[in-house]
Amino acid sequence: MFDVKRHSATLLSFPFAFVIFAFFVVPLCLVIMVSFWDYNSYSIIPDFIFTNYQDIFYGCVKSLPDLCTSFATYISSLKFVFITWLITLLTGFLVALFLVFCVSTLQMQIVLFLLCTIPFWTSNVIRMISWIPLLGRNGLVNSTMQNIGLTDSPAEWLLYSEFSVTLAFVHLYTLFMVVPIFNSMMRIDRSLIEAAHDAGASSFQTLANIIIPLSRPGIIIGSIFVITIVMGDFITIGVMGGQQIPSVGKIINVEMTYLQFPAAAANAVILIITTLMIIFAMTKLVDIRKEL
Amino acid sequence: MNQPNNHLDLIDLEKRYGETLAVRGINLSLPENTYCCLLGPSGCGKTSLLRMIAGHEDITNGTVFLDNRNISNEPPAARSTSMMFQSYALFPHLKVIDNVAFALKIMGVGKTERHARAMELLESVQLHTMSQRYPSQLSGGQQQRVALARALITKPKLLLLDEPLSALDPFLRIEMRSELKLLQRQLGITFVHVTHSQEEAMALADVILVMNDGRVEQQGSPIELFTKPRNTFVARFIGGHNVIEGEGLPVSIREDRIKLTPGGSDKVTGVEFLGSVVRLKVISDRGPLTVVQSDMEFTKSKLDLGDQVKASWLKKDQLQLEA
């Protein structure tokens, strides 16, 4: 007879394993499978061809040092990833540091932490769009700058630019850094900080030798969130970039609207591989730093 | 390794948290190379006192002198003191050797030299084979030795220990206790050790400060405290004493100085066999008493629960207490 008690742990893992399987493993396999299929303007044809991948990089190596569309798009996305990651990491780390080590009561910590999450009660798109009246040609920032005589004509780089895209990314995703880093920092035993202080460490030395290494899991998790989201984003880049800035997500989106599913799938696979490589490289980089 | 210049003086040391006084005007002068225990129930201010000496707690009022140097406003590392934390506070991401060498790294000592010095200390606590492990891979007793080695690497004049044995199981606690004492003698430095266990304090200390409610109730050697407790609190906290009402003021009688003779109005209500001694509970006309008899005495008397006895003691064993 099947012993429920003995297998309870296995049984309990089934629901989540099913969710992961049905909503992650199966779709991923389907995407990989379809990326090798053929297509014409009205249907997709089961096949095993590499054309979709070849099309992505068509003429890319030959035209170097000029960048083909794919390379240029990837480099543009990577640039956003890198800048957004750097800024969100820095602000996220500092906010978490402040919440954990500078706010003395737990009650105040909870209040301030909730304050950080309140913007998330409104949707991503609304928060993004609310920047537009602020940054536009006749927006608040421009008219203020002109009124106090900082500039004569409205600054064009404020909206529909790389600046506004980066600003929106930082605004939207800093919390994804704050939360995991905050979580890691909360687990740091306060007596460790005192022990470091007792050994003569300055605040900065404590930060470098104790707090940063022990926040590492949070930093990695937060970085993975931000990198994967920004790599795959096309809405923010579209809205805040005035549909003028290319992104990998946009390419996939366009291909899907033209029902070129195999091409979109191949692009998605390349995107996943690129993202995984970035994350892998990043964790290695952090490891090396630890060995020094 | 004798460092003779380590006498510690506390002058009117006071700690206030908002409205409450945690430590009320403590004066202490410890001679060189002393093992001192701060003994008291939780919340009596003993840890606050220790942390003020260590420099982890601001001093509200008063002064700390170490070797005639006013260290009250120095940061911990400049005080020539070192602290061993209650749960050891080992850095979980650093190997044992890097934990021990941490203070040297902060000072800017090169890797080879600091590792060599850390290895030396690890050898002295018999942990040199564990140097490449992480703290989580060590047993409680081993972790404690690492914490000890880490605290000693700066060659402090004064080692401050915050309940160092409370995280260990009872058997290990007794073993580590004797090692601590031995180490203190070998190093020739002063140890200040916070504990709530009177047994631990008695076993280790040259000087015990019994604390209650932010005050020192009594200070003295273990023998002085045990033979002449000053007041009810000390007599009760130190253990081994019966406190009963005397004429006006309470008196104490040591548990082993009470004689039980059969036939009387007192009644035996408890018998605990503890090996070499037997502890008896007696309800007498002067209140409940605890009586300790040697096993030989007990075998002769053959007392049992419910027996009628008479408790008596010599007048000279009766000690007058302050309120």
C-alpha cells in the first residue's frame, strides 16, 4: 500500500513542481522547438532548420566593424542593462543599508519599507507615463528651467531619449534591488557589526568586509531581477524612447504581430542565452572579488 | 607573556537609557591579572557595564581607567581591550583563519604575516587543523575557541567575555570553564566575565561583583561572598544559604550547617539525592529550610519524606544580614 506519511514531502512538492513544469518548462521547450520551424506569410511549418537563427545574424560578421541591426540592438539593450543595473544597485543598496542599519526601530523600518512599496499600488505603465508631462517640451522641468533662466530653449534630451528610458527603468525597478538586499541585510547579526568595530574596523571597512559580502545573495538576486527585466523590456523603451530606440523585445514583438512565430522564437532563445550569460558572468565576477 | 600593566579602575560609572538607570554609579578597582565575574540576574546591568568598558555603549557618567589611562572616550580598538561576544559573532563568510586574523587585516598587516600569527593562536587553542573551515562547520566548543583566538590576536590587556559559556551544553561548559581559567593565568591578563550562573562565577573568579538593579550588592572573593553574604539578595543569589527572619533583620544560615534530629515539630517535605550530598526540604516553625547533609550523615539518619524532625544550628553559624 502507498504510505502517505513516508512520501509526504514528495507529495507536497508536486503542486509547485507542476506549476513550474506546466508554465515554465513546457512553454520554454515549445519556444525552443518552434525556433527551428519554418514559416511563410500565413502559416508555420513543422521542420528542423537553422534559417531563423541565420536570419538574425545575417551579414553581421561580414559587415563588421559596422554593426548589423541585431548587434546594434543588442548593444543598445546591453547598455541600458548595464547603466540601469549600476544605478539601481547603488541606490537599492544604499536604501536597504539605510533601512536596516540607520533606522533604529523595527516599527519605523516597516513603515519606511511600506512607503517604498506604495508606488507599486499603481500600474507600471501609469507610473511611466506620469513622467511625460514632467519631462516634455512644455513640461514642468523645462518650464521651470526656462523660468529661472537656466536655459533659453526647452531641453530636448529630457524626454523620448536614452535619458528618459534609463530614468524610467531606475524608477520602476530600484525596488527589485531594495527588497532582496534588505532581506539579506536583515539577516546579518548585529553582533557581527560590533565584533568588526571591536577589531578596529571603521564604518567603511565594516561595509566592505562584512556587510557587502553578507549581502551578496540579495545583490545577486536583485541583479538577476533587474537584468532579466530590462533585457526583455520593450514597453518602457517604446513609451519613454518615443518608439525611436530599438530593443530586442521590440523585435520579437514586431515579428509576432506579423505572425513570424519561428523567427520570434529564435530571437527569444538568443535573448535567453544572452541574459543567462550575463548573469553567469556576473556571479563569477563577484566570486573573483571575494578571493582577493 | 606577562603584561603587568593592566589594572582596571571604574569611577562612578553610570548608564542611563532614557529615564531608566541601568547602571548606577559603579566603583571598582581591579588589581592586575584578575579574573573578575559580573554576576547577577538578567536585566541587572551587568552586560551594560561590560559593554561600557568595551566601548560598545556610551558612558552616561563616570570614567574607565585601564593602566591609569582614561579610556572612556576611546573607540573599542584603541582601548587595549577585546570582547568575546555571547553567540561568538564569528563572521560566517570568512574561514576560521581569516576570522582570527580579522583585526590584523583591518590594521593593514600583510596576508602572510597575519595568517602566520593567526595560525600561532589557533595552535594554542588546538584548532590549527581547522583553519580552512568555515565557522558553520565547527562545533559549539570549537567556535568558542575561534572567538577566543580572534579576541586575543590584538594582544589585549583586558578581555571582556559576555556570557561566553551560555551557548554550550552543560558538559562542555564545565570543560571550557577550566580552560578559560587556565588561559587567563597563562596569558597574565585581566578577564571580565559576565554570567548569571553563580556556579560559574564561583568556579572561575578571583573577584565577583554581585549585581542587582544596576548596583553592586557585594564585591569580594568567592569565599568571602559565600561565608559572609552581606544581604538577603546576595545570600539568596549565591545559593547554599537559608534566609529567615531574625530579630528585626533577616539572618542566613548555610544549608550544610543545619542539624536535623529525629522527633520534633518540623517536617521533611523533600529529599533529593545528589551523589556526595543529599538536599532535604524541611518545613519548620521558622519557615521553609533547605538542609544539605553529606551522604554518610544521611545514611545514618535514614530520613524520609514526612518524617518529624527538629532543625537546629549553632548560634555562631547564624549570620546577620542587612535588609
